[in-house]
Amino acid sequence: MRTDAAARPLHSAHTPTRGVDSPWIVGRVSAPDTRLRLVCLPQAGGSAASFAPWRLTPPPGVELATVELPGRGVRSAEPVPDTLEQLADAVLDGVAGELHAPYALFGHSFGALLAYEIAVRVRRRGLPPPAALLVSASRAPHVRVLRRISDRGDEGLLSWLEGFGGFPPELRRYPAYLRYALRTVRRDLALAEAYTAPGPAPAGCPLYVFGGADDPLVSPRRLEDWRDCAADGFALRMLPGGHDYPFTQAGHTLEALVEALGPLVRPQLLP
């Protein structure tokens, strides 16, 4: 028996690995015999730290490269672009050195729209395409937002976030941090609400869509709208949990991602 050359590991490691030096990637970590780099984009108000539960047990065959967007985390002093499209351009410029085969993009909620725009730009720039685009808990990019949340006052925004578990109630004890967190969430929500793709441009790779079975914000019907962006394969899967299921149900989520990526992260034995 021998291992298919296409499935040979990028490297073998149990510890965090180094790629291209960049402020955009924080908390890189990989499982042994990494075969694919998964570039992860966070939800509104989130940061690379949002993926900390994933980094505890990286999925087999996968290197996690979690993106730190400007205006949060270790980059909290940096300005944020004015539109989601401009942010996608900036992210792609910053992580282009990470996007060599094989790699995939994952985005949750706000990060799903961002990951899609990056995939579209990768194709337009003629860069190596992702092996897959995995999006989670988001409307499709060409579906217009009907209700603005970012215009609400702090108490209204906080109540909305607490309503689906987006903010733990104990944050109310720390008013300075709470103001910072709400400002970051509001800014990201405003970018997402102002964004609508002109049409369902194909992602240029297989598209896998995930949602939380108990998510009150994004229904399976709205997730199905992503099918219009798929020209190279489409799959929709619902997983246990609410809107933030990737982090509250990290084990289930990572298993589902590995299953979707299939042979890209598993060694293929040939006779």
C-alpha cells in the first residue's frame, strides 16, 4: 500500500506552526500530518480568539489559520475599512501568502459573507482557488437585509445579542469592556447590513453551508439561498446548537467540517 501523493501532508506537527509572517493570522495551530490549511474568519465583533475552542483540539489533517481583523483583538487600534468589499480586499492582500494549495475558507455569520467575497476575489485575481468554501449561519450574499440592527441604541443592541446568546449577561458587570465590544459588533453589523452582492457570483469551488438547528436568526430556508452561489457542488447541513454553535458545539462542528472536506484531509491509500 502507498499514500496518494495528492494527500501527502504539508507538514507533521503537534504544535503551532509558522506560515507567512503576518498580523492577519493569530493563533495558528495544526494537527499531525496536516494536509489542508483552513483559513477561518470570525463573526461580527469576533476575533481570532473566537476560535480558541477549535485550537484546543485541531481536527485531523487540518491546520487552523485564524484571521485577526483590524479593529479588534491585538489589532484594536487599527482602522477598519468602510465597506465589507474593502475589508475583503484588505484581508486577501494580507493573507495571500497563506493561499497556496491545498487550503479552504471558513466563515461564520459576518465572516461567511467575508469569506465569500474573498473567494470571489481569489478567482478574479487568478490566485490558486480554495479547495472548498465553508460558510455558517449567514444569509446568502445576494439576499438583501430587511432589518437593520446596527441602528439600535446600546441597550437595544445588547438585548438583541443576549436574546440568542451572542453576549454573556455577565459582561454587564464590565461597562468599559462592554462599550468596546458593542462598538465592534455594531461596526461589523453595519458593514454586513450595507452589503449586498450584485448577483450570486459563483464561489469557484465546492460550497458547504452549515447552520444551527436552533438558530433563531438564520433559518434553513435562508441558508438554502446559498445554492445560487454554487457552480461546483453544494451541500447544506444543520448541526446541534443555536447561532453560535461552532463555538458552543465545537466538537460536532469540527467533525462536520472534516466530513465535508473528506479526502482533502484524509490520506488516500492506493493499492
